[in-house]
Amino acid sequence: MNRKLKITELNRISIDEFKEADKLPLVVILDNVRSLHNIGSVFRTSDAFRIECIYLCGITATPPHPEMHKTALGAEFTVDWKYVDNTVEVVDNLKEEGYTVYSIEQAEGSVMLDELTLDKSGKYAVVLGNEVKGVQQEVIDHSHGCIEIPQYGTKHSLNVSVTAGIVIWDLFKQLKQL
């Protein structure tokens, strides 16, 4: 029988320990994400897998915000983040810094997530788009390529925070060296 662990048994690290800990070589870029709950959820997932940084772009809100905190649960204080108005600028700067940048989008020539192979010595960034319009075409044009999550139902669309969780987890499995 499995006994549920108590909160004191989870061996959580402190905010200071998190800040000093090695990070996954992954950056998340939110391109005009409007929902505070989605933003908070991306922060929480990014904390769980120790990503390097979140870039909040365009209309994407920034901490502190009570509605964001409801889903982030304090991860907005642990995960480094930056606000940059222009998503293309972030993509271009990260490419110059040696990151491979993928937009998460259904697009011609996209690579299915379950077929993606990453170089463990590489640095990566993923762009997640607006809940209705997705990633801007100009951002896709500046990315190295697109990653698509295979879907077999009738909707062919996932909530942006669910997409973030799936993509970050999958990339974590390939890149983890923590």
C-alpha cells in the first residue's frame, strides 16, 4: 500500500537554494498569452523542472498579480523572468546566444514532439502562443522550427498551460542533467 507523503517529507528546496541550483538549459517564451491562470501555471511547471527563465512578451502580464499567484503558488518568485514587448526580439537574441528556438505550433513541416531528438549539450527555447491565435507567424519565421504535439481527437487544440506542461516535461526527459 502506498502512503501519501506529508509536506515535510517532500524535501523541498528553499527559494535561495532554487536560485543557486543548476537549471535545465531551457527557456520558455510566452507570446501574447492573455490568461493570468495560464501564465501562473507555466510559472509553476517551470519551477517544477527548473527551467532557466520565462520571457513574458506582448500582452502577457507580469508578476506580481493575485490572479496569477493563484496558480503559480509562489513560483513567480523562484523562476527568473523578463518582460520584453517584442517576441521576435527575444527569439533573435536567444538565437545569437546559441539557443535553438522552437515555436510550439501546428505548422507545415513541424516536428512531432514524440519524434523530436535533442542534443543534451544544447540550449533550447520554446515559444508558446496566444490562446486563440497561437504563435505569431513572424515569430515562427524567426524560429529554427516548430514542434507539434500529436493529437488524435476532434479538437486538435490544447490549453496553453497544458501544452507547456507536456512540452517542458518531454524536453526535461531529454535534457535532464540536474
